[in-house]
Amino acid sequence: MNILANDGLAQAGTNLLEKAGFEIKTTRVAQEQLANYINKNQIDVLLIRSTTKVDKKVIDDCPNLKLIGRGGVGMDNIEVKYAESKGIKVFNTPQASSGSVAELVFAHLLNGIRFLHDANRNMPLEGDSQFNQLKRSYASGIELRGKTLGIIGFGRIGQATAKMALSLGMDVLFTDNHLEETTLTLSFYDGQTINFDLKRSELKEVLSNSDFVSLHVPSQEKYLIGKTELGLMKPGSGIINTSRGGVLDEVALIEALESDHLSFAGLDVFESEPTPEIKILMNPKISLSPHVGGSTIEAQERIGIELAKKVIKLLK
């Protein structure tokens, strides 16, 4: 059988699939040419990440497609129910990138509380002539220890983020539509473990009692966090979105930042991705990354292995 890994595949995953007798193609095919390529090369399995879209047209145009695998958590770039109605199996890799996304949350958090994103813009321009002035400008940073992190969406990534927060001495509040309470186990390098019992709070309580808020929810039909919700947050607090663009109202976010109600934001995803608004890109209070939450070498290897194992299990 032939496999197209259109958004790339780690070598470890490729090796597993080739050993199982599959032929792997890693050619990056443009969206408008995807169906033609699949049919011309008799592709049975399509493996993607967040870039490639598998809509109804692609599904209808590729009647021989048997399996679609999404490396990562969300599957909003695939018409899942429609594909399944056509007999195509669809799966993802929900566990592989949780830790890497959680680490990016804290990269943005640390950027925000210590002004690193702004300092990294200004130091190359003014570091040689305005060093002392910049030093004074960035001297009012705060610490994470003792602060409260509110987590909206408490699936695997939300829980991984909570574990990192707890390990840094933070308090954690969470809200989730499917989970009332849970026990998180923190494991350390020497084998020791500590358990933390957490109970769900209402969204309003999380927003109003958190020093920082991190979003970990799937794609939404309308804003989950808009002007009203941002208004509930503590003055001077910060918000991080590494989940999906369109969850957070970016116009309301800019207003909250410019009025100094919020001190900073960290964004890995955007409403108009892959062409974020210039007001977002140029705002000095926003720490930015181009949707790379799960894009670490380690996560890519885990994703590749998990994709390969699931393909082999489903088709062999």
C-alpha cells in the first residue's frame, strides 16, 4: 500500500512503515493538486498535520483513500464525519505532543512576565545606545511562583500544562465541559511522585481569580473568550492561546491590551492564520510564535511512531 505523508513524517515513523511493507511518499503536494496526486500515485493512506486540509471535495475526488491520519490533537482540518460516512477511517495522535505544547505555554508566559519578547525586539536596535534605559524599562518583571494559572480545557494538553504550573509552585484552577475532578501525578527524575487533587471551577471563577489564563480547547463556532470574558480577568493579568485561532476574539484582545487591562498575551494560533493581522504581529505586548506548539524534535518523533503504529494496526 502507498502512503502520502503530506506534511512530513519523522524518520522513526517512516522506518516502521517501510519495515511493515508500505511505500512512503513525503512530497509536499499543494492543496489544489492534492486529489490529483493521490489518484495518480494510487495513495491508500494520507497522513497530515495542521497544514493540509481534507475537505469533502478531496474526499469525493479520492474514492480509493482508505485511511486519514492526523499527527496532533485537533482534527478540524478534516471533514471527519463525512470521511467516515464514505468508509474512510480517521485517527489522530492525541498524546504525542502534549508536553511540547505545555512547554510552549510557559515559554510565552516567561516571555510575558519578563518582557523578553519586547526586549528581543529592542536590544538589537537600541541595546548599544539605550542600555540603561532599557534596563529600567524591563526591571519590573514578576515571578510565576505563588501565582494562579487558570486553564480552560482540561484534556491531555491542559493537564500537562497544569503539571508544569504545579511544579513551578503555582496554584491551578481549571474549567472543562467533560471533567468535574481529577488527580494529577507529578513524576520526578528520581522516581518520586506527588499527587494533586483538582476540582472543576466555573469559567467566570477561573477568569476572575487567575493571574494568567491558558486556553486548551478545540475549534469553536464562536468566540469562547470575547470582550465580556476578558473584562472578567484580573487587571494586569495575561492570556495564552496555543489551541485554535477563533477561540479568542483578537479585536477584543487588542482593546484589552491597549487599555492596560491585560499586561500581555502569548499567541501560537491566529484567527486569520496563516496570515495573522498586522495589529497582532506588531503589538509589543504580544509574544508570538507561528503555530509550533507540537513542533519539537521529540514530539515529531513520537507523532511519527504513533502514526505508523496506528496505520499498521488498522491495515495489517
